[in-house]
Amino acid sequence: MKIKRALLSVSDKAGLVELAKELVDLGVELLSTGGTASALAAAGLPVTAVSDVTKFPEMLEGRVKTLHPAIHGGLLADRSKPEHMAKIAEHGIEPIDLVVINLYPFAATIARPDVTRELAIENIDIGGPSMVRSAAKNHASVTVVTSPDDYPALIDELHRNGGETSEALRRELAAKAYAHTGAYDALIASYLRRDQTGFPQILPLAFTKVQDLRYGENPHQKAAFYREDGFTQPGVATAKKLHGKELSFNNIFDINGAYELGQDFAQEEQPFAAIIKHTNPCGAALAPTLDEAFKRARAGDPISAFGGILALTRPIDVATAEAITAPNTFFEAIIAPGYEPEAFTMLTTKKKWGANLILLETPNREKPIESEWDLKRVTGGLLVQSLDVKAIDRATLDVPTRRGATEEELNDLIFAWKVVKHIKSNAIAIAKGGQLYGVGAGQMNRVGSVRLAVAQAGANAQGAALASDAFFPFSDGPQAAGEAGITSIIQPGGSVKDAESIAMADQYNIAMVLTGARHFRH
């Protein structure tokens, strides 16, 4: 379909003038509105104002300018139907062959800290989506472009095909156009329901592709990474990549796990280090200095830490970089709030693996994210739940055993409780002195996880605290803990056999604390 007449109306003016010059060189007449028309005129390009076509001025502060039969008739007329063409000719309407539109910056507007509801509403585009949808519906005749990323492909095809676009390109661009307006509406819906509780009957989601990935969890699987539209808070999706090889599917998932574990300790007075391997923590520690926190985290399980993902809650200094690049260490990726220049150089050059080491930078969150939803895909459906951000209150903890926890034990119990939330269920964490020593993850029975955790902790289980993400269904778990020298346990409680577990704890003089809440992580 030959392009003779084009309507350009964009908020994102990247590449606009260059595109318009190419169109003019191809003999295309330009129509435009507002700021887009001004930008084209300032570049010395011939442009006709939409108001000259509609014979009606823009009104209501620009809310009404393209909602007119002279525009939509030119977009929607089916060129294959003589009656359509005769009807628009009867009313003096000329066809429009190309629409280049991107919408009001709603996402950027609602991300502003000073945004008001009135400003957000004013940045809901009406005319733009209407023209995009009209052009996309009639893609048999009309080409619609909604992203500057597609300008090169459009110009290339016009030059190759004598000013025409192919049906294949028009169909591809139409699909992108509907995805664009669909995502835009989903973002608006999400914003308007911010103050609402419960789950909506219809859940529109909007995610934009950040990049294609080499492959998925396994080489035979294809994969891509998408960012949620409108998400601006610190996290893996908004982190800045400073160095290293391309991110993989597993890299991103594990980096997210490391960062999220770190955020549960980000507001602590002491620095925190977390090491993740295959989605589970294999190291975690608090310490007075960042390098000590890292060393303690790695010491918890140095074998598993090799090739892992590291998250830190303070900018990386030289001492920490020195520890990270010590002999017998290797990390796939690090995420931290920042890097001292000399530390950055050490990380990227001191060891052979530094050339590929992925370094991401993102600040700590000031407070937990609570408005997000946790989504899990099942075949043909989607499970949606609120995020697990429940914190425990020391004052409300129940102590059913004869012996209560000491202040030191209670600190270790709370540390272990924060860590166990990030371990795959059935989950057990053993900690002492602000350091993780043992992990039992993903076992089909809880006592199996306890045995794995105490075996890993070894002699460090003596006098340590144990956290269980859910209740003990039998007393065998506390028994295995007691035999290993564990002196305190934190668990939700709620089993019909709680009394047996409590009695077993008393038998080993274990202080048991009940939280009344569990942390299953599937």
C-alpha cells in the first residue's frame, strides 16, 4: 500500500524529524497536531495542521482535536470497498495511509513524586489510542507505527518498495499497536485501582520487553526479560548494569532472590551480605563492616558460594572487593547500592573471571513493597497473591516452652526467621551470631530438611538458633535439632501435635518461639 498521506502526533519525539524528512523526500504529505506540528515546522518541513483538515479548532485544552470524521473516516475507510471510498469522497475526506503516534507519557507522569490525581487523569490519552486502534483495525490499507524503534524498518521498506509497505509489515505493526494500547489501558487500570482492596474481576497486566535472553532455564528453552510498566522502585527490573556478560534467565532470577533477601536486612545498622545459589540462600550474615559481612556469609557454605550470586546492602569498598576476589572465589553476579571506583576496578580486572562478572547497581528500598502482587503461572491460568511482607513483632511472640529465649538467642531467631522466608519449602535455617550456618531446602518432609541443615552446620549447630518456615507435624524435627545442639527454635506453630514438639523441645532444654505465621515458598 503506497503511502501518500501521513498523520504524525507523538509525545516521544526521538527520531521524529529524521522520519519526517524521509517521508517528505518520498513525496508524503504530513498532517500533525500541537507540539509535533511545531517541531516539524521548526525543522523547515511542510506540515498541515489537523485543525485545517477538520475545519474545527482544537478545544478543551487539547482534549478534542483528532476525534473527528475527517480524521477517522480517512483512517477507517476500507479501500477495497467502492462504497466506502465514494462516501468519504462525498464528504471531502481524504484517506490517511500512515499513522505515527505514541501516547501521552502516563507512566512517567504517575512516577513523579509530586503527581496529583488530577495531573494523572489529564495525562490519559484519548485521541491517540483512538487513532491507533482505527489505523490498526484497517491495517489492510493503513500503516500504524507506535514506537521510534520501528522507524528504521518502516523507512527501509518504503525505500525498497517504492513508497509502499507490505501486508506483512502492516500486520506486524498493527499487532504492536494493539499491544501498545492494551498495555496503556492496563497501566491506567492499575493506577485507578491503587486505593481499592481485593482482586479485580479482570486483571490486565502490562509488561514491556527489556531484552531477549540467550535461553531459558535450559538451553533448549527460549526466553526474554520483561519489565512491568510503571514500576520505578529499586529492584532487579530497574537496576543499572555496569559490567559483565549478558544476563541469563537464571542470572536474573537468582539476582532477584539475592536482592530481595538483602532488602529484609537493608535497614539494619550493620551491613548485610547474602549469597544465593539456585534460588536458595547458601550464605547470609550481618557484621560491623561490609567486608566482614561478606566473609561471614561465604564462610557459612564456601562450596556452594562458588559460582553464586552476591547481594550487599552497602556500596562495595576496596576491602570488600579484596575479599570477593580472594583465592578460591568465583561469583556470577553482584548487586549492590554502589561501587567505589577502585573497588570496581579490582572486581573487573583482578581475577580472570572479572571480565564476565555481572555488576548491577540499585539502591536499597526505604520500605518494603506492599502494593505489588506475586504472580505464578499455571497451564492456562494465573495464581495471584499479595506479597509475603509480614514482619514479626517481638512483643507478640508466644513462648510455650519451660525456658524462654535469651536476648542473644532471640536476635539469632529473628535473623534466621528473616532468612528462612527466602528458602524453598520445606525450609530450615540455622544461624548464630548473625550468620547463616545451615540450610535445609525443598525436602518433601520437614525432618529431612532439619537433618540437611544440621549436617551442613556441623559443630556450628551447637548453641545455634533454628527457624522453620512452617510448623513441625511431628516431634522428630525438634528432636533432630536437639540432638545437634540447637538451643532455640522459631516456628509458626499450629500443628495438632504442637504439644509433642513443645515437650521434645523441653526435653532438650530448647527455647521454642511461635510466630503464628508461616513463610511457605514454593
